[in-house]
Amino acid sequence: MLKGSKVGLRARHDDDIPILQSEFHDDVVNYSRSELRPWRPITPGSKDSRLVVDDSEQGHVSFSVVELDGGTLVGTATLWGIDNHNRSAHIGMGLRPSSRGKGYGTDVVAVMCHYGFIVRGLQRLQLETLSDNTAMLRAAERNGFVREGVLRSSAWVMGEFLDDVVLGLLVQEWKPDLTPQA
């Protein structure tokens, strides 16, 4: 397990999936705000769920996020679009509604930076989020990410186009002293 100051990132367990599917996938608005593809219903237990981890997929690493105190499942974190040639990847995360506003997001981003830069040896990490997702913007910027641009009206969310903000962090800009050691 990779550890931050508040959360740990571990492998996805089978018993995580029904909780995550109920709180992430089955919430149509939340799904529409966080996914690049349109929502559609997924049968419980389906192997088609985006929450089921394919360990053979080399360009995508999924974690379940748990509280260090007690081990409660608080969300997901993903390193995706891993490009080993250019040594870059994207960070994605989602927190359960009951776990938001507790500082977990900042800690998750910190641990993902440690994983990307130290464990994987990457040069660049990037994340994209909706321009009104102030919690994610804050979590990224607290970890040193820099706003690199806005993709105007690039996300179709529940009947309207929204802007996406692109943020990036290079390994030489990263301040691991701000990042809990995993």
C-alpha cells in the first residue's frame, strides 16, 4: 500500500466494486461530470464496469483509496494514459460523497505524484478537470500543479458544454517535502 498522511492507495478489492458502482457509476450527474463517455446502466457484477481492474492493462493503474485510520473506502485514484516513451501520465480520482471536504483529495494527489515520479520514474503528470471543480483545482495546485490552459466548451455534461482546465507538473517542479512519503 502507498501511504499519505490521511489515505492509503491499495489494490481494488472485489467488495469495493458494489460500493463504488453505487456511489460513482449509478449517480448519473456525478458520472457525467467525471467521465469522457456517456452514462449507460451497468448490471451489478458485470465485467464491463469501468471499476473492475484489468491487471494486464499496462497504460492504466487503478487504486482504491482508503482512510489510514480504520481502512474505510473513500474513493478511487487512477494513473492513466501512461506513456513510457515520453514518461508522462494523467491522474484521475474520485471521492465518495461522504468523504469529500476532509482533505483527502490533496493527499491522494500527493501520493499519486509520489507513485508517478518515484515509483514509475515519470517526467510529467497531468490532470484535467471541469473549470467549476474547485476542490480538484485546489488539490492539484496545493501539490504544485500549474494551470496550463482551458479547453473551452470541451465537456458535454448533462445538456451543456463546460470548460476543462488542464494542469501539469514536471518532476523538477515537484516538491516532495510537501508530499507525504508513501
